[in-house]
Amino acid sequence: MSKVVIYTTSMCCYCHRAKDLLRQKGVQFDEIDASARDVRAAMIQKAGGRTSVPQIWIGGDHVGGCDDLYALDRAGRLDPMLGRQNA
């Protein structure tokens, strides 16, 4: 499976939804707490200026936030990005 990295904060409902979808798919992910100012600044720079959480990368490709993740799933493009076969 592709490596998944997700920047989150603990009180973000969209972060919880994104992680729930990934867990439902059996995906392990690296979660980075973006609560600290320096971590958030690094996330914003890495995400091309996007300031909201979550911000998600799959296999090194930035896919965006929670709505983007669910849109990929609805379009049938998430499983191939995750490297899931016959999902």
C-alpha cells in the first residue's frame, strides 16, 4: 500500500471523518498533529498554501482535505491510489 500522511488537529471533525474512511479501508497512516504553530506552518508550505486541516498525502501526492478524499473515493480513484487491489 502507498504511504499515507495526514495532518490533523484533535478537535477537527473533518480530520476524524478522513481518518475513519482510511481506517474503514484498512489503511495505516502517519498522523501529524498540526496544533503547534511550527508544524502548521510546515504543513501550509507543503500543501501549497492550504491552511485547513486535514491535509492528506498519498504516496507523496497531495490529495487535499477530507472532502477531496471522499470525492476520490466516490469517483473510484482512492483505492488505486492507496494501492489496494480488487477493493
